[in-house]
Amino acid sequence: MAKINTYPKIDIHTHVALPEVLALVKNVKIKGKEPGKQHWVPKSSMKGHAQQSVFPAATLSKPKARLKHMDKMGVDMQVITMNLPTPSYWADGETGQGIARQCNESIADFVASYPERYIGIGTVPLQDVTRSVKEMDYLANIGLKGVTIPSHIRAKDLGIKKFRKFWAKAEAMNMPVYIHPRGFTHDERLHEYFLWNSVGQPLEETLAMTSLIYEGIMDDFPKLKIIVAHGGGYLPYYAGRTDKAYESRAETRTNISHRPSDYLSRFFYDTVVFDRDVLALLVKKAGDKQVMMGTDYPRGEIEEDPIGFVKKSKTLSRKSKDRIMGLNAAKMFKVKA
């Protein structure tokens, strides 16, 4: 194992908002009030969201602007993702593919400015799986190291048959897939008090994981590398109930032959949980090789001291801390440690 401080400290959870991509999605309109069609930021949160966007305006779009903050946090490298606005998945396949292509090229350009500091992850138009599979070849060819997707596509869960070709391609390419929600689909009860984010998004992550488990994706594609944002939502911390259901209800065993908790060590997670007791439990449930440091930089609910958050844990070994702060991510994204 590498000696302490000889590996890059890698933040796997950061975002950009690139103007040329936003210009394309601006004209994609969502019509209807069905689940998943609501604007991901409800009216009650728009003022606060706008205020949070003032400070990081440059850091969302300019590579150099982020470097001083990374240095202050002790972060050597960031994994860059564009949290593609939800409306793009409601566009037709051709339009969605054009948006994804611009996103991928823009992120590749962003990363190329400081390749020793940034790792790029692309995106695909999953409303059209055939186009998505082709785009995965393209984004890999321009140097991107993975693909980010939302927790559902047009309110359809990720494990259903429609998306199997995508998962097969990701496994064949050994391409990490990063799942990050954007709001919550059935959010009528979560508009107030920022609950759509603090409660709804972890539930989205839980639903994404359970879909992939119960639909048999994790069994059928055992080499998949799936990263789930925000520590995996609720599932790693409340899997006992799903295990009990597995034991008592036959319908839960339709496509799987293992308890849901047995799959926790198959997923990868970030440390954006803001509670060291929760981090310790995540490592206990999933293993220290499955957890990687993250911040959610630069906007919103950010872990301001990601190194300290991990290092100050009283229950994790130094070996585990080293893995979480950089060694796991270096292996995942093929960075020389």
C-alpha cells in the first residue's frame, strides 16, 4: 500500500454548469404534471437556490476559479460532472444526443485545462438507449472516465428491461456509472422546508439502488461499477427491513437469490453524509474499498472540510482513511497513485 500522503486526495462529487450546454437545454420544455415533470427546485426553494448560486458562479464554469478552493480543502483532484438538467431527458432522442454531445465535449475541454487536477465524467441521452450506447464510445474516446445518470429516466426506474443494453455496455467497457438524483419525482409533500432535497433525494438514491438489485441488474452484470451519490441514500442504513421482506415475501425474490443487504458491497459511495457516525456505518456495511471522498462542490450543501471529515473519524483505521481519501478513487479512475 502507498505510504500516507503519497497518493492524490480525490473529490469524486463535484459539479459544473457550462454555458454552452445550458443554452441548449433552455429550449427544452416539459409539459404536464405527471411524476418527474416538475421543476426540480420548487417555488419555495428558488430564492435560496438563487442565493447559493451567486458565490460559485465562476467556479461552476471556469476551471481556474476552483483551484484555490481545492488547495484550501487539501484536494488534489476533482471528478467533474455536469448535473444535466432534467428537461433534457424529456427531449426526443436526437435532441438529447446533441445535448449530451455538447456536455461531453465541454467537460473534456474543462478537464484539458488542468488534466493533473481534473477527471471528467460524461453523460448520455438515456431516453434513447441506442444513442446512449454509441455516445459511451465517443465520450471514452475523448478521454472521459465514466458516465453520470439521474436516478430515473422520465420517472422510469433504472433497472427495467429498457435500460439493460446500457448496463451491458457499461460493464463491457469497464466504465463507472455515477448516479445522482435531481429532485424527487413524487414530491407533492416535500415542497416546503427544502425536504425535496434533504429527504427526497436520498429516497431517489434508495429507489435507484433497489431497482438495480430487485430487477436483477446487479446479478446479471456482476462487474458493473456503480457509484451512488450522498452515501447511497437510505438503503445502506436501513437494509434490515428489506432483508426481512426478502425472507418473508416470495415476490421480493423473483429476480434475486441474495438478501438486499448482500448487494451493498457491490455499489460504491461518496462521503457526502455530513455525519461521521453515518460514515462509519457505511464503511461497516459496504467495506472501506467501496467508499470515496466527496464534497458536492461548489454549490449548496457542501462538505467544506472533506479531508478533516474523514481523518477525524475515531473508528476508521488509517488504512481505511487512505483508501477513502484517494486510493479507491485513483483505482476507479485509473489515476497513478
